[in-house]
Amino acid sequence: MRLLPFRSLLSAVCCAGLVSCSDSKPEDLPENVITHNDFESMVGWAPANPSLTTVKAHSGRYSLKVDNGVEYGLGYAVPLVQASPTRLQKMTVSAWVLLVAKDAKANLVVEIKNPADDSQKIFWEALELGQEVKQINEWKKVEKTFTLPTTIEPTYELRVYLWRGEASEPVFLDDMVISRAQ
């Protein structure tokens, strides 16, 4: 799968996207958590984005939604050196997902890019939500541990985002946690 030249837009949205985390205090989170977001604090901080919605939510009022009109949800982007004090070998991404139809085939993507050369593909892997979630109109927690290549550099950028892919019906995502894994 190849992502189209929306990279600069994605970078701008990602930078603002998950910067604002939920109301949980940092001491409430396990030490291995890189970031988490319930999307409640984003209104007013992130640029206007149609993926942020109040149509359905796992917790609170807000979640992310992709569908025929919204290809990419707000995402998280940070240099690897800021994501982890040590080299990331593995990371786990978990979130709550709601599908409204069986043909919802969106993806939760983990990508590592070289910001000096955005066309250079270092790592791209997705959790296919349509394969993970079999229930319709019911929130389900999904989780995947990604093994990162040993060639990553601290200056490379970690990106995590919801991508519509082939989904023709809405897919909702809420309460995402990104953490270092063993």
C-alpha cells in the first residue's frame, strides 16, 4: 500500500493531532506509555479536522472517524528521540474501535519516516481493523505490538494514525495508547 502525497498535510495535522492528551495525570500512567489520547482535549488545539467527531465515542464525547469523505484521522507524530529515552525496538498501540458495517476495512498505521527525506520509507505496518473487529456497532479494544527495524535513527519520526484504506463505511477510534513494549 502506498500513501499519496498528503505527507505535508499529515505532518502538520500529526504535530497538532495528539499533542493534547487526556485529563489523566502522568503519574496515573504506566512508565512505558509514550502517549495516550481520548480526543477530549483536542478541540481548540488541533486544526479543524473532519475526523474529530461527536457522532460516537467510547469515552467522553469525542472520537476519530474515517469514511468515504475522510481518508485520514488525526495522528501522532514525534521524533523517536522524544518518544523514548532508549532505542525503541518494539511498541504497542491499543485503541477502542467501532465498525458500523462489515465492509469497514480501515487501518491503524504505525510509520517511521526520515524527515530529511519524506519519500524514504523506513517502516510502515498496519493493524487491519476489519480483521480484528468482527462485531458491528460495538466498541472493541484492539492491540498490536510492532517490531521496529534496527536501522531506525533517533532523528526519524514516529507517526501513528487512522487510515480509511478501503473502508466505505465509517470507522471510529477512541482512547488510543502508544507504549514501549518488551
